[in-house]
Amino acid sequence: MSGLTVGKSRRERLRFMTLTSSPEAKERNLNADFRTLKMRIQRKFHFKMKYWKIRTNEGNGVLHIVFRGKFIPQEWLSEQWADIHRSLIVDIRSEERRVGK
């Protein structure tokens, strides 16, 4: 069974996160910086992220992540991503809202 199917069967909230890269971050490692962000999320919100991510080459590189887990405030996420990856633009939303439910 896929992790998405498991999460839905357990009625866990699925969330969709997008992390962008700015021109200032072009020398940064997007995947390594995501690992740093993931550790901060786990320490701050006390849950282990179960996630699936895709890296695209749009702009300067973008990560699209679906994860099972708790609410993460967008403002906090943006501040952390700016600190880690020098990029401010992030998006996070509930999967149900994303697909129009």
C-alpha cells in the first residue's frame, strides 16, 4: 500500500508543501537544506514527517512535498526556509483544500 493510501485509511491529515529556491540560493544544496528544515519541523512540532517529495527545475529549483503530519504555520515555515535556504517563498496547505474539497 502506498503511504498516501495508508495515511488516508488512518484518517491522517495529508499536507502539500512547496519550497522554492531564489537566485541567492543557487549555490545551496536543495535536498540537504530540506533535511535541515525537516529536523527543525520534527523538533518544533514533535512529529516524525512521513513524506514524498519531487524536485523540479522550475525557476531555480522547487521541492513539492506531500506529507502526513501536524499543522505547520506558513509564517514559521517561511522564516525557517529563509534562514536555511535564503528563499522566502513557501506554500503549505491541507491536501483536501488543494483538490477543492
